[in-house]
Amino acid sequence: MRIPTIRGLIDRRVLVNFRVDPHVLSTVLPAPFRPQIVNGFGIAGICLIRLRHVQPKFLPSFFRYLVGKCRSPNRC
């Protein structure tokens, strides 16, 4: 199955890093990964990305306004 190509703009990108107990982190990581230890803590992170003007690449740009905007309960 062929995956369609899309295009869009990254409107906002936020990288959040936080400390985690190394033992807890090692139970979640799949083999062969190990937690990176810094000052006795494991480091975990998540990247939050907000995209806009997302559309299939083969469609002209005026079709992007027909695609719904983010309507989730969190702020998008």
C-alpha cells in the first residue's frame, strides 16, 4: 500500500524534557535501549507540534480550506 504524500507548515514546535526515575524508565524502554542517566535521573521528552495548511500534495492549495481545523479540547 502506498502512503500518500502530504504538505503543510509547522506552526509551533515545543520540546519538553523532564527527569524520570531510571528504574521506572528502564521498565518502559524496549530492548536494546537503556535510559541515559544525568545526575542520577533518566531523561525523557516529548515533542509537541502544531501543523497548519496540511493537505495532500496532489491537491491545489485552495483545497486546504476545506479540510477541518483542529477541534480537540486542548489548545491547537
